[in-house]
Amino acid sequence: MTRSSQSLRYLYSQLQAPKLPPLNLAGSKLNFRCTRNYVSVESTKEGDTSDLQVPQSSRLNPPPEDYARTIFTDKCRLTIASGSGGHGCVSFLREKFIAAGPANGGDGGSGGNIYLQAVRGETSLHKLARRGVFRASRGKNGQGKGKGGQRGEDVLLQLPVGTVIREISREDPAMEEEENADAAEQADNNIQGQWRRDKWVLYPSSIPSDYANTEFPPIPRPRRSNLLQAQPVTPIDLDLSKPMEKPMLLAAGAAGGLGNPHFATKTIPRPKFASKGGRGVTITLELELKLLADVGFVGLPNAGKSTLLRALSNSRTRIGDWAFTTLQPSIGTVVLDNHKGRPLLDVGRANGGARTQFSVADIPGLIPDAHLDRGLGLGFLRHVERAQVLALVIDLSTGDAIHALQNLWRELGAFERLRDREINEQTESRIVDWRAFGNPASRVIPDNKAISTGTSDLIESASASRTLPALQSRPISTKPWFVVATKADIAGTQTNFGQLKGYLEALSSGTLEHPSGQKNGWKGRVATFPVSAIRGEGVDRIPEWIVNLLDS
């Protein structure tokens, strides 16, 4: 097929362009330009079509080896460990004319804490997934002259906005020690004179005979950090849907050990032992991006999604004239305000703040029966349901555009029904018919929660490790969407676009049902934009429409 011989600065100008709702524009006339350098395709004089040829190598038509590798992770597991407490110090006062001074050892410092914060600008979890384990530093040991140890350094995890954090397992030594201490008190096993290597610190210059007749005090109950109340309720289930001004405490560090003055008694005025610091808590978390991007490009393979992403943003995603060029989502950022003069689009967010950018995700192409895990399968259909707005990319040069659009929605609708069936099965599996000690009243037990019998002090606690259900999100059919008709500069595509536009107008008016087959499909007006992404033409109207859908 040949390229059109007419200037395509406004593609298909004879067709009525979609009417955009009124915006509070920065200037009297909107002159939106993406923050990138376009290839000039304007002819110098009427009838001269020599300048319309697409160059062999350009930013929108690069060679296959000219691309930047996208490192993207939307789901990962992390192990976080708060810092252990420092040990108490065994020390005595040493001054002139004082042969044997009293105990003056300091307490150990508390361990470091683990904090998290949702920030703008982060779009992937690959930085966290690559490391995998985050440990806060241990508290310093106490010193002589009553000097306490320095607390451990904290760790801050910065996450993308829209991250969901769920707890898988937890190991809390302090809680286990409390349970053992309660059991020992009930059994009256708190015997004097026991020494445990994991609980006591001995004086360095002492010899074993010094402790032959030493009566150790009862093992002190585990100390908990004062910051423990600031932690989220267990098991952790957080939805970071908004940016956070201040970090949130996720795991508090363990308390430090006690110095030897705490164990001074009338019978042992100069104790030569101190307690060790507590061990930190270890938590295994699952992180998953609930919102992949503001806009998601959905289309068949080789429909021009990657080229469109390059035309809208500064992304250097891979481009090639073959199917499945994109094997994992590529994220690009469309800048609306580059902080140089007036903003390109002066549009406020729904919460009152100014929107300066939005993110776009190039999702790998879908093939027929993708909901049956064919092609790249369910893993990438899951990305579609985590975009706030869907942009269905249709290739006008490869057959009936209406049929291609219907095939895309058929796969999305089948995937949505499959997810609904999975959610129903998971809900039914969590319903348990449980009778407590012959109580005829059956009770429903929530998944992984602590349950009290009501007739006894027995408590059935949650298991240490659990299987997390699939993350629920907004149904795909209820999301706002529009159509981008690519490769509109190829001759013979105008009729195909006209039929597609008529079909979308019938959908917007309610004459036809939603193409996914769902009754609760989105009822808004569906716009369509003919573009030539490889020339950078027609794309300047898309950001304005996207901003309206995001803020509506």
C-alpha cells in the first residue's frame, strides 16, 4: 500500500473531528506540542510531495537496534526485617578512692525501623524487586558511665502511587517470647538461677567460677518498642492510592537490652551480667501495582502502539515491523507542564492540584483467545484492567476496523467474565461452616483472622503464611475508552475510518450495546482520532482528550 500524496497535518479534515469538552486553557489558542522533536513532513509548496517521504532513520522510525530496554515489574515479593536491639553493657564506676564502684552500664540502642512512602514519579517496582530483602541496621550496644547505645539506621521504601501491599507471613520473636513467658508463669516454671546464652551478657574479665553460685534473676519479659502502636494492623493490607507527605511506619525496630544497673539487688549489688537486645520482626510482603498507568494502549500485534507511545512521550521503546515487538509493558510520561512559561494544558486535578503529566502504558498485543492464556496470555490482560483509561489502537490498513475493534472487546469481555468467576470461587472457598464445641449456631470465619470461640479462652489464630487472592480492580467494561486509528496516512484507509467513526457514534448514542457484551459498560461518548504516528501527525489532540477523561 502507498502513502497518501496529500499533506496530512490534519488527517481526514473532511470528516467531522471529535468535539472536545470546554477546558480552561492557558492561552487563547491551544498549541499543544509533545516534549519531543518531530520529523518535518510539510511540503514547501503546493503539489510538492517530495518532503512527505518518511526518512529511513528517525526517532519515530528508528532502526531495530535503536531502543532503550524497559525494566518493568508490577508484582513482586519483599522480605523486610527491622533492626535488632543492641545489648546492655556490664560496667562499674571507676574513680579515685572508690575500689568497687556501683554498676553504671548503659542500655542498648533500639533497632532501625522500616518505613514506606508512596511518591509520584515512580512507575515500577523493579528497584525493590531486584534487591528483594531490606534489613534495618542493628542498634549499638550500651557503654559505660550510663551511656545508652545509638539506635539503628532506618530504611525507607519509596513505592509508586497505586501500590497494594499485602502480608504473606510474619516472624515476630517478641510475640513468641511473650507467649512462652505466659506459659511459664502459668506452669510456675520461672525458676531462679538459670542462665541462657541468648538472653544474658556476662562481664568480659570474669571467669566461669564467678558464676558458679550466682543466682540469676528471672528472665525479663520481652520489651516492645514505643512505636509499635504506629504500625498498621496485622495482617498488613494497605492500598497506597494517594501520594504520602510523610512516611508510614511498617515495622518497628526491637528494643535494646538492659544494662547491669537494672539487675542490682541487696544480695547482688554489683551484677556482672546484662540482658541482650531483642530480635527484629521479619515480614514477607507481596507488592502489586493496582494502577499500572493513567492510560493503557490496547490493540492487536503490530498495530502501531509503540510508535504512538514514542510520538506522545520521550519513551525510547522498541519499534519494528513485526508482531510482538513489545514483550512487556513500556511506560511513557506525557508532560503537560515543563515549568518553562505557561503550561501546555492548564487543567486541574479532581482533588484541586495541578496536573503536570500523565503516564501511558504500551501493553503487548492481544491475539484471539488471549483470555484462554494463548499468546502472551492472561499476564498481560491483567495489565489492561489496571489502566484508568483505555485507548484501543486500531490499524486502518489491515482489514475491517470495526471487526478488529469488536475482536479486542470480545477478548476483554471474556477475560472480565473469567475474573468474575474466579472471584466468586474464592469467596465461596472462604466460607466455612464451623461449630464451636457443639454450639448449634454456625459461624462464618473470615480468611486468616483470629477467631474467639466465645465459650472459652481458646483463640484460633491465623496461620503464619497464607495464600493471597487475586487483586480486585474496576471492571474493564466500566472504564472510559476511546479509539486511536493508526496508519491513517496510507492510501485507501479513509473509507475504513468513516465506517469506524459511524460505528462509534452509534455506540455513543446508545443504539448499539457495549461491544464487550457487559450490561454495565461505560456510557460516555467514544471519540476516535486518525493519526500517523510514524509522522507525528494527529497525535497533538490526544492528550487533551485524555486529560478530560482522567479528570471527569
